[in-house]
Amino acid sequence: MYKLPHFTETDQTKLIEFINKNPFAIITGFGKEYPVASHIPIAIEEKEGSIFLHGHIMKKSDHHIAFEENNNVLVIFTGPHCYVTASWYTNPLGASTWNYMTVHAKGKINFTDEAGTVKAVKEVTERFEGNNTAASFDKLESGYINAMVKAIVGFTIEVTTMDAVFKLSQNRDEVSKKNIIEQLKQRGDENSAAIAAEMENRL
């Protein structure tokens, strides 16, 4: 991770809030020839001072096999990002850049038994579906659930370290920051608006 002190976020409360807002993550590990990765929704849990990530993946896929052989994993949570042109700086004779927000969580993945897999599916479903819709977990038929858990496996990752870069033009002067914010607002896309809002909150 490209991490400089003025872009580094260390407030754990903010990191957890960020993960909850951006729960569709990339979980990566070591395969036999190449790294392996999966894009999956993650549920986060704080318990007794530790952070745990829960989810499920397809059984006997390349990443499942790789994670069984080496349970050290990196989970990447990505948030809003956008291009920032140097023409918005008070001194435009500098490098244009990309503002972004990301959290890297390292830890060890442990797979569950079938009961744990059902619990993992329940946690993720309730996290994103809620408890009172036609697709709520408690409305799923037991036969469907039993068939589903034959093809997937739940997991828990106990997070050992979290690193975060919230690159929001912290190294620019106040006038440049305000101009970047206004320019991003005018751009009109969701990512630019989100970065502008984060920058404005930090002024």
C-alpha cells in the first residue's frame, strides 16, 4: 500500500464505519502459481476488542483450496475515488493525482462447519436484506438452505492488522483544497461528490 503519514487514517472507529459503508470486498491469498482473489460481501463484527470478518465462498474453488493451504489473507475494502487535476491547485505546476479511500485488513481465515456456514449466510443476509422482506433469511425453506450449504463454506477472519489510506489532498494548501472541493462538486458523478464531501468534512 502506498502510505504516507498525511494520507494515513488510524482511527479504528472511522475504519469500521468505512467497512460498513463499503462491505463488498476483495479477499486475496496465495495460490500455487498466482495469487487468488474473490469479490464478496463481508459482515464485520467487533468482539472483546477484536475485529472479525464473516462471509462465505464457493467450496473447492481455487481460492477455497488456496486458503485451506495457507490461511493468511488480505481483505481490501475500496471506497470512492476520483481524478484530481493539478490545474485546480493554487500552483498548477505540479503533479495531478487520484484521490481515494481504501482499507486493507490482514488476518487468518478459518472455515466453518455446515452449522457455521448457515450462520454466516444468515449474518450476511440479515446485514443486507434485513428481517422483514420477502427474501429475509427466516423465509427461506430449510431444504433450500441445506442444499445451498453443500456448495458453499462459511468463514471467519480475525483481523490482525488494518491499514488505511484516505488520500484527500491533505498535502495541499487551504485555497487549493476548497477549489478541489468545488470542482469535484461541479463534476456531477457520485465518486467525485463523495470525495468532495469527505474533504469538506475535514476542513
